[in-house]
Amino acid sequence: MKTRSTLNALIGIWFIIAPWVVGFSDQSGAVWSSVVFGAIQLIVSFGGYNKPGWGSWQNWVSVITGVWFVIFPFIFSLTKGEVWSSVILGLITVIFSLLNLGSNSNSKSKPTAVD
């Protein structure tokens, strides 16, 4: 779980710097969206670092930011390379966050005897 949270934090850092690295810094709406949601992603990834399970609001926020990363390049009409980067990293964010949410559910179940 800690590895997934760390990777989600790194994805957040990527979205903070992506407008200048990838080259859409001329679109102010896309820049602000990427930077703000990247910062949110970074903060909640470390906030949910040791908080697994469905009650972790930090991981839910991370799921929402991941979904936003998937749809935002289409809203701002970014180029093909920018779209793929955002969609792939957004899906990774969603998957890692959902895995973090479900990581505690297996540990709460009682083991059953196998005959």
C-alpha cells in the first residue's frame, strides 16, 4: 500500500510539472487544472499513506483526481501525446487508489477452515 501511495504522489508531481514538460503551458485552463489537481493528488496520497480501507477519504479523493486526469485532456483539447499521458496515469491513479481502498477489507475477514 505504501508503494501505491508513493507512486500516486509521484503521479501528482508529474501533473504539477507536466504543462511545462509536455508543452501545454500556453493553455491557462489546462495548466491550472493540471497543477491544482496534481497538488491535490500529491497531498492526499501522503495523507492516505497509512489509512487503508473504504473509510479513507484521502483515497476516495485520489480516485476522483484520477478520474479527472482521465477526462481533463478531452475538455481542454490537448494533443494526442498529452492525452495518452494523462489517460494512462489517471487510470493508474484510479487503480492504485481502489487497491488501497480495498486493501484492508481482506484482513478483516475471519479465516475459514478448509476441509
